[in-house]
Amino acid sequence: MESLINIAITVLLFVIIIILLTGLVTMAIGGRFSPHFRNKLMRLRVYAQGALILLIGIALILTWL
């Protein structure tokens, strides 16, 4: 179970990095991407970070038990 959580944490970290890099590229390119798309990216990043924090919390609880 713990290895599954560790894999999920690693995958979420990579997803967050990809979302952040995509956001940086869209800012660097400028007006080619709509503000709606950039807002969607920001929301997706926040959801992924929330899921990551939840998984880290679960992993910490499981190690204490």
C-alpha cells in the first residue's frame, strides 16, 4: 500500500511540474493562448497540489500507525 502511495506522489509531482512548465511557456508566448486556458491550467495545478497534499498526509498517517 505504501509503495502505491509513493508512486502516486511521484506521478503527481511530475504532473505538477508539467503543468507549471506549460504555464511558463504560455506566459512566454503571450497572446496566443486565451486567458480561459491559462485559468484552466491554474485550476488544474491547484487541484493536483491539493491531491498531492492529501496523499502526503495519508502517507504520514500510515507511517505513524
